[in-house]
Amino acid sequence: MESAQFVIPLWLDLTAVGLGGIQGALFASGFRGERRLDLLGVAIVGIVMGFGGGIIRDLLLNVPIGALQSNWYLTTAVGASLIGMLLAAPLQRLSAVIVGLDAIVIGMFGALGTSKALALGLPELPAIFVGVAAAVGGGILRDMLMSLPVAIMHVGSLYAVAAGAGCIVLAVLDLAGVPIFIAGLVCVIVTAVIRLLAVIFDLSLPEQRMLNRRKVATETGVMPIVGRRPWSGRPRSD
């Protein structure tokens, strides 16, 4: 059924894998002190970032894992990781390049995941879920591998929200009859723009505790509570 409707071009899937591998290697190369990694460790993180989104996508869709169907996937992931290691030093101060690359990667995996799910006949909402899972899957596996807090579970810069917005746009455009390649391109652009704007302007979803301002004020003593005076230990003279 998949081959009759939609097949992800190999070059496009390999592009996403390669960009993910470069981004993962750049991320891993930036650690210092006890968390620093050797060349093998950096390469493994790059491979996980390159493979993670596609593997999660195919597992959710119950189809053969694409990364295991060709020699090119592992070759591309390893080569991209090596490139990322070589670029780590010159790009150390160009964090904008790393953030921009990350935004494009999550947009591509989101577009590929949603497109493949829709092609297999999934309804729009499950297809969007598959796309978001593919977009953030590599980052989740990377954080778990390195014993880091999972980024999308904490206050951040709209990582999953950006992917979700792009995947929703793709599904809506597909319903409107827009060609899937154009819809996927728009998905990548929307995801990348939202992600970059969130990083530039430090945007994030509100913390759960911020839903109760009085609780925050009580716990931190930072936010004032209207109608309540702190007790000074002295009798009032008025």
C-alpha cells in the first residue's frame, strides 16, 4: 500500500539522516569536563540522532525500519558524524548555525513522518502524532543515551510545539489537495521559523507551577502576594 501511494525518496531520507548526524555530533562535541566524549562516543550520538526519528516513525507505523534496508543509511550517518566532529571547533562560537540546523532537522523528520503516516491511510491526528514523535525522537534518544534530562519534558524553546505546528500545517494542506512535496516543504519552513523565533525571543510554554501564582510566591518568596503583608515580628503602630 505504501509503495502504491507514497515512497520517501532515498536522497531525501538520507539528507535528514545526514543533517541529524551532523547536529548530533556538534551537540556531543560541545561537552567538557567529566561529560566529554571520545571520537566513538561522538559518532554514536550522531548516529542516534540521524537514525532515531526514522526508527521511531517506522516502529509506530509497523513497517520495515528504513534505516536497515540499505547500506547507505549507516554510511551516511557515520560520515555525517565525522563531518560534525570536524566542524565542531570552527562552529564552536556559531551557536546560531547549530540551532538553525536543529530546526531544519526536526522539520524534516516531522514532514517525513506525517507524510508517510498519511500515505499509509492513518487519520490526520494520528499522522500528526507520528510526525511529532519522529521529529523529537532523535533528541529523546540522545538525551537518554547521555543521561541528560529529556529536553521536551522541561521548560524549553517550543521544541515539540514547533514540530506539531509544522505537522498540522502539512496535514491541512494535504486535505486541501496540495502536492505532498510542497506541503512537506511548508512544514519544514513553519517548524524552523517557530523554533528559531522561540530561541531568539526566549519563548516557551508556561511552567505548570505558574498556573498558581500564589503557590509560586509562597514557595519562592519572589512574587508578591496582593493583600498580604510580611510579619516583621513587631506590633503595628497604626
